[in-house]
Amino acid sequence: MQIPKLKESFRPVADIVHQGMNSFILAAAVDMKVFDHLDKKAVSFSVVAQLIAATANRTEALLDCLVALGLVVKESNEYLNTKVASEYLVSTAPAYQGPYVEMTTGFNIKMLQNIPELIKNTGNPERWDSEEWLSVHTVKMLGTTSLHGSLQNAVAFIKALSGFFEFEKMCDVGGNHGFYSMGLIDENPRLQAVVCDLPGLLKQAANVHTEMGYGESISVRSVDLESDDLLGTDYDLVLASHVLYDWSGTLLSVVEKIAGSLKSGGYFVSNHMYKDEGMPPSLSASVLELTTRLAGYSGHHISEAELREVLTTAGFGDFVVSESDETRCLLLAARKI
């Protein structure tokens, strides 16, 4: 046997392989409500094992993984949530993101388990879809995922626009769950919102709006922007949040429809992931882009320059921009001139 002489450490490769377990470990801990039991006071692994009806030595190993992930702290062989875990991973927390963990992990499994076949597909892959998306549970789960910063940032940005508190009518493009509309209605109760989405989602969306107490303030409208469907007319505000990538090949025609639905002087606001030249590389952003393309879309990120160009061509101006390095989201408002 000829043993190779090594020049580089294998550690980076080994770390990548083991880190592939991270999301599964987190999803399992969320599913078993581990963080619920670590929120008020530090407890031993044996106590946690009893609370979740699990084996003690395996529970200890799971908790140590959560410590390594920076979600739990360990002192004197007892475990306690970090502030991040308490805010986002305890099931009773207002900003609980268990649904985000569940949905994203499940989606990634479907997309990443067969990368070679998907990436070699020379045709147009069929867009990933499932009946799962047509349930009230999933629509509400999608809304819940906006609560980890995207919705808060969007509401703060939009309510600062000139004349916001005089707005009376808005359109939420592809907004199904309506959480962005709800946040804006809370700030301006005179606002009436129309959620425009595909017909298969409308009944479930309306049920969510009513369940959340906004049934009289939010209506729904069947719209497929790849057809001749119209959004309506005389809106003070049209919001498109994390949905524009769906029309990346026909973005100008979609934006022109949006322009046609607005009052003169009305605002269009885009809330979307962006990637511009000079931005530092991000594994999360790169994985999101990969899974989006594997799912049959041309991409997820839209640059500010591309969006400005399309909006200018469609008759918009007076741009207002807010960028978030943490969320890599671009909030861009443009007024119909």
C-alpha cells in the first residue's frame, strides 16, 4: 500500500459533511419541543429526556449538538436556551419560527436529494408543486415565516412613505396569507386590502384572514399574472413580497400590469431577496438560489439595478430604497409618475 503524503487538512471537507446534519438536528429538536423545556430555567439532560419521553444518553448528545450550534448554553451539566432560541424556537413565543424550520427543511430535502439529475436536466424542469401548498395549515405557516424580520422591516419601511396614513386601498400581489396586509392595516385601520393570488389558494387564504380577525379588511381576488388577469384599479399601494422571482422572464409585463392598477402617484413596493456585485458571499443565499433553480425557476435574487430599470421603463420614479445586510432583502418603493 502506498500511503499518500498529505499537503492539506481534510478538516474543511469533514466539517461540511457533518454540518449537513445541522438542519435535521434543529428540525428534530423543534418537533420534540426541546426548546420549550429549556426556556425558564436550566435543566439536566435526564430531565429533558423524561419530558420528551426519550433515551437519556441520546438526549444528552442532541443537547450537546444544540450547544455547538449556539442555540443552547451548558453550565454545570444543565442546559438553557440562548436568547435567540427563546425568541424564535419556543412554541409559545410570538415570533415562533418552528414552521419556517419545518417548511424549509422539508423543501430542501425534496430539492437536494437528487441534485445530479436535476442539475443535468437540459429541458425546462417542472416547477416544484404539491397539494400541501393548498391547505390552510400551509398558508398560515407561510405567513408565520414572515415574522422573523421581513414583515417588521416591510411595515416600518412602507408606513414611512409619504401619504401612507391617507392610503385607503392596497393590493397584496401573491400575498395569500395576508400577513403583510395585516401588519399595514394595524398601522392604518382605514386601509382595505385585496390579496391577489392563484385561484387554488383563495379559499384557504380567506379562511386564514378571517381566523386572524381581518375578514372585513381583506378581500381576495383570483389573479394569474402570466395570463390576461388584472389586479384591479385605483390602488394607493401595490406590494409584492418575495414573489417577483416567479416572473423573472416576464418581469416588465408584470410591472406594467401593476402600474395600470395604481392611482397616479401611487406606490409600488417590492420586498425581495437581492444580490448585487460586491456583496460578500453567503452560503444561505447561494443555497437558496440553487434550490430555487432546481425547483424550475430561473433564479430567486433580483438586483436593484434590474428592478430600477424595469420600473423606470414602466413609468415609475421617485425611488426609495432600504437594504438589509442581515436578511439580504431589498425594500424598494417607486411612485407611479
